[in-house]
Amino acid sequence: MVSIVFNTFANESMIEPAQLIKIATKVNYDLGLRINQQKSCILDISHNKARLPDDFYVLDYALLCSSYKTIQPKMQGRHSEDKSIGTGICNKCHKPDLDNPCAKPDDCCICNKVYTNDCGESFEVVYKQGFDIRSYTEFERLTFKTGKGCDSNCWNTHIHSNHNAEIKNGFIYTNVSHGSIFITYQGAMEDEDGNLLVLDHPMINEYYETAIKHRILENLYFNGEDVAQKLQYITEEMRKARNYARTIVDTPDFSEMRSVWEMNRKAQHRKYYTMFVR
């Protein structure tokens, strides 16, 4: 589309598409992690390390798989999936998770296991590889060091456990010699062959186009072409397109708005009501 607008420059071979790939990559980084696809998988630990997926970008959270049971195989291929299996019962306390301290990750009793998610429901991960289908229902916490691929906002950097890990050079290094790790991560903006992917949205595509136009006119201006007015115009248009694209991307979804509402409700309850309850 940019070549159609700048058809004169394109016909004179003054536009090199290969040099503009980094502009689309820059726009992807500027839009943030919301445009990245959330993925999950199970990694096999061998000799204290597990190889990360090729499209790994940032870790959301990770759990050490404690045990599994084999299920009757039904399909071929390889993928993992998670699903809710109802209200959880702590395997150590044998009490409902919502009625005992085990529902709180920070002050769990001697269990030190992760049996439930935030909703108080049991968590199961089904791992399928060829004819082997495994069901993981017990997990252990895994503490990660802050660094590249695992920032300070990651859940695993704020917990303490006997199992430690860090991300380095495309691998997860841990003090566990053998086992499995279930991870949820943000995938990089690229396909299986490593080709760059961009967000296809009718209101956000304008940001990609104006950013590429700006770089083309900038290169022409430095080469002595009389495009100063065009460059000034497209700079202002790119600023408007960027602000509008960021507004769309940063708009919270329903679950996030509900979480904020619940947090504010609890804060107001503690501030204005709890003091009157004996």
C-alpha cells in the first residue's frame, strides 16, 4: 500500500522493502505485549535445563509438574491444553481450598503444592505427544530470577520455593535434574519459519503505514530530495496514528475491568466498613 502511494519513488527503485522490516518490528515493540499471542507448553528438563520454544518472548508464569497419570491415547500430534475440573480439594489438608489457608499462595500450610487457580478450581494440564497422553494435576512452585525473558512483573519472581530457575541463552536452568515444566508465555511476533508478523487491524494498520512512509521520506530527505513538506506532514500524521493505535491496544478487556472493580470494592470495604465489624 505504501508503494502504491509512493508509486513514483517505487518505479525509480528508490524504496527498498528489505530495509523497512525493522520499522514494522519497531512498531510491534511500541504497541506492547498485548498484541502478542499467549501460548503454553510443557518442557522436558534434562540435566538441569530445558530448551525454550523458538517463538518464546516473555514468560507469564511457570509451574513444576510434580506427577502425572497416563490417559488412553485418542489422537496424534503434539500440543498441550489446560482446563478446569471443578472445585479443588487440597491433597494435603483434604479441605476445600476456599476455606483454608492453602488457597493463599503466600501462606499455604506445609503443602507447598499448587492445586488450584485463582478461582479456587482445580487445575489440570493435558499433554499430548503422539500416542502418549499425560494428565498433570499436581504442580510445585518454581522461583525465577529476574532477567531477560522474565521481568519483575512475572509471578514466579515474587514467590519462594525450594526450586529455583533462570532463563539464559534460550534455556531454563534449574536445580531440578529431570522432570517437566509447564509454562505460559507471550510468543514472539513471528511465524513458524521466523518471518515477521504484524497486527492486522483496520484502525491500527494506519500506524504501520505512516511509520514506513516516514522512514522512506526521511531517507529521501537525507539523500537530497525535496520532500521536506511531505516529511513534516507525515510526521504529524504518524503521531496521530500512534496515539490512536496505542489507545486501542491499551483498552482493558472485561476481565481486567472486573479485577479493578473488585480491587476497589475490597479497598473501600476495608476503609469504611471493616472498622465497624467486631
